[in-house]
Amino acid sequence: MTALWRDDEALVANLVTTAFMVGLIWFVQIVHYPLMAGWPHDEFGAWEARHRERTGLVVVPAMLAEGAAAAWLVLRRPPGVPAWLPWAAGLLLLGVWASTFLLQVPCHDRLGQGWDEATHVRLVATNWLRTLLWSLRLGLLVGAFATSRSAARAA
């Protein structure tokens, strides 16, 4: 049993970090971002600044851990997991990061200057891309874990 766990450490690290981020992004997409429209508009820039500071404390370490886990999985693919899978999961994560820095961060920057309804609508709409990519990534990793467990049982 111990040897099987060691073979799957990179995969388990990916599952844990990605599952955390998927839960978080769905909460943000369904609850948090839509509720931003109700924040006081005359003080919105200050609210946005506090939001970014506090959110960063949760999101930045988790995203960095997930990135490290993704690289680890490419380097240490468990038996039974197809070679393409860690790369595909990594590409999905790169898509998440690209969306974050090219779409959502600019929206947050603009909202940090004050309320702008069009920017808020754009933030909510473009965040669906991250939500989808992270969800697909988790699906791939769950499938990889099931495949890896099946291969371990068969061995």
C-alpha cells in the first residue's frame, strides 16, 4: 500500500489543489462575483482593494501549489496514466492562468478605480472560462486517478 501511495503522490497533490480551486471558483462565480454589484458603488474602489488583498491570501498560495503539483505530475506520472494526460491537465491550468492575468486581473484593476457596470459584467462573463477550464482539469485528474488505481489493482 505504501508503494502505491508513493506512485500517486503527484496525482493526489494535483487532485487536492485542483479540487480546492474548483470549489473556490464555483463559489466565486455563482455567489461572490454576482454579489459585488450590491457593494456600495460610491466606495467601490476601496471595497475592491480590500477584496483583492484578502482574496490574494487564499488564492495565490493555492494557485502556486497547484502549479507546482502540475509540474510534478509531468515529471512523475503514475503507472497506468497515459503520457498525454499530465500535459493536457497542465495546458488547462495554463489556460486558467492566462484567463486570470489577461481577463480577470484587468477587470479587477478597473474596478479598483471605482464601480463600472460594464466591467463587472465582463468580469462575471469571462470568469466562466476559468470555471470551465478548472472543472475540466479536475475531471481529467479524477479520471487519471481512477485509471491509476485500476492499474495498481491489476498489478
